[in-house]
Amino acid sequence: MAKKRDRLQIIYDILKAIHDKNNRIRPTHILYKSNLSHQMMEEYLRELIAKSFIIENKINDNKTYSLTQKGFDYVNKYKLISEFTDSFGLEQ
């Protein structure tokens, strides 16, 4: 059985989804890529905006999200820590 993701992994999944879409992604794509319910996704997005990891862009009625430098830093450092723990057999 697959292990349940922790909060930091979910944040990474959201930020990585934005990163992988050339730093501009619509909410629907975040929903699919991060495998969250709509309500949970909205809660995480509000928190990530409030903590300056992402910014919301509105053009007409369309929303997209982009990473800030803080968001890029999180993705890079999370990946580094994950590779470090994996190299010692300490998978999260």
C-alpha cells in the first residue's frame, strides 16, 4: 500500500507542477498534477500565496499561478534533501 503524503510533499507536488509547466499553470492542471481535492488545493494555494511561494495572475477571467523565487528555492532544496535521504536508504 502506498504511503500517505505529508504536508511538505504535497507543497512540493504543487510547486513542482507549476515549475514543470514553464512557471505558469492553470488551477485545473494543479488539481490533476497534485492529486488533491478542489477544496484541499484551494487551501494550499491560499497558504502558498500568503507565504509568498506563488503568485496568482489574473487575465480577464482566467487565473494562472507562478512561482516566486521562494517557491523555486523550495523546489530545489526539497529535491536536494530528498536525494540525500534516498542515498542513505532513508526514503521519506
